Amino acid sequence: MDSPFSAHDHFQSTRSARFDSDLLNRQEHGPSPFASMGYLSLSKIYCLCDYPKPTDMFWLPEKIHTFPNDMKHEIENSIPLLDPELANCNLDLQSMTKEDIYFELLKRYQYQTLYHFDTKKQREVPLYKCGEPGCDKVMQKPWNLLDHVRMHAGVKPYMCKWCGNRFTQKGNLKKHVRQHIRPDVNDRKRYNCRYCSKGYTERYNLKTHMKKWHPDKKDSCSLIS
């Protein structure tokens, strides 16, 4: 079958064999070189203004209740502000776009850049194909590709300060540290179904529950602290 992509393919060089061991042996302490970065610079990397899509609006709770401020503060202090791999890169982050930063991190991995004609935008747009043999995953964003190729490589830059467990994605570390801060799972169930007694720690689990057990209910889900 012919590929829908044009032949503008480019493979990045494979990361060095020492990379994984260097990452695992990296010192975890010391002042962060990014402590003085401003809000706009950080928002490039983490999309701090991430508003919901219109198609997801019916899943939003009527009133947002978050964890208590003391717990939120402890969670935020327990996870790295930026991607730990950036500490090994001598980069001027404030002058770089979010895409530039992730492409810099992707230099350690193998992937393929493809170009696809977008009929809505009426122009060619880049897509990124995993370079792992036998993997056909294609991503639209470089940060999604980074998470994916790290999974293949077994690279887990985010480490829990309590137990030493490592994670590929920052979000997974954030979920994990909640277990240390609130060991009782019932204390972490912020997402409760308003139609039955079920409660969940993550919103996507409540979405799955709603679709399975209350498919005719399209109003918002309850979120409690």
C-alpha cells in the first residue's frame, strides 16, 4: 500500500549508548538553573493555559474542588519544575519555542519526519513517526513523540523522592506521589459519580464509568476534594 506521506523523510541519529546510564547516575540535588524562568517561558514547555475542547465541555464539573492547598503545595514541591533532561542541555530556553525545546530533547532518539497535506489548512504539515523497528506510531506533536520513544527506550527521567520509582511522564509521577501524601485511596477520590456511590481518583476513570453505566446522562460529572 502506498504511503499517504511524501518522501521528505529524515532520521535523527540514535542517542549514545552511555545516555541511559548517564541519566540514571545524574545527581538529583543542586540548585535548578531554571529557577529564574518567567511564566511565559514555562508556559511554552507545559502549556499552562490548557483550556478544554468544546467537545469535552459536558464532562466538566459544575464547580471545581481541588485538593487542599497544603497538599497541592507538597505535590508541586515533589516533582521537577522542568523536564530533568533539560538540566543536561546548555540551552537558552527563554529564546526557544516549545517545539524547539522538544526537538532538542528528541535528538537523542530515532524518529522520522513525514509531511502530510492537510486539506483544512491547505498546506503540508509535519507528522512524526517512531523510528523503533516494527512500530508504526505517528504523532502530530513532538512532545507526544518524546513520551512514546522514551517508553521504547526505557528512559524514565522523573524519579519519586520517597521511594525512588521512576516514570517516563511527569503526569504519572504526579499521580504516584499522591499515594505517598494520601495513603488512603478513599482520600484521593476527587471524582464522584452523582448517580451512584462510585468514586475515582482520576477523571478519565469517571468518564469511562459514565459511558458504561450511565450512557444516557450527558450532564457534568461531580468532582469533590
